[in-house]
Amino acid sequence: MSDAVEVVTCEVRGNTLKKAMDDAGLSQELTARRTGVMTSRQLNRLIHGEHCPSLERAVALSIVLGVPTDQLFRVVVRTRKAK
């Protein structure tokens, strides 16, 4: 019997990236560049809740913006047992 799970959906709610960027005085382009792990286009998708951030990107944004990760994103993940 396997305890493995698979992610069914991942949704970002309560995204405060834009506010954190404004508070830090950083543009979208500069924020993305400073993370070193994403493009401005990828950051735009995160800002608009169109994509869930990887752990690496979430932590990089947290460091660049000086805001704890859990204050930047509230991620809701739905899983099911893997087949």
C-alpha cells in the first residue's frame, strides 16, 4: 500500500506580492532580476495568481522583499492518493 500523494490543484490566495514590491520601491523587472530565479513574466504570473511559486522562488522573493514567505502567499493545495 502506497502513502504517496499527487497534487491535484495548487491555488494562491491572498497574494501580497504587488504591495510588498511597492513597499520596497522595486519594479517588477528589478524584483525578478534580484531573485535570480525568475523572469519578469514569471513574476507577473505569480502576482496575478496564475501560477503557484516553487519553494525556491517563494524563498527568493521573501529575501529580496524582506517579507516572510507566509506573508507573501497563502497557498491552498489539494491532493489525492497516488494511483
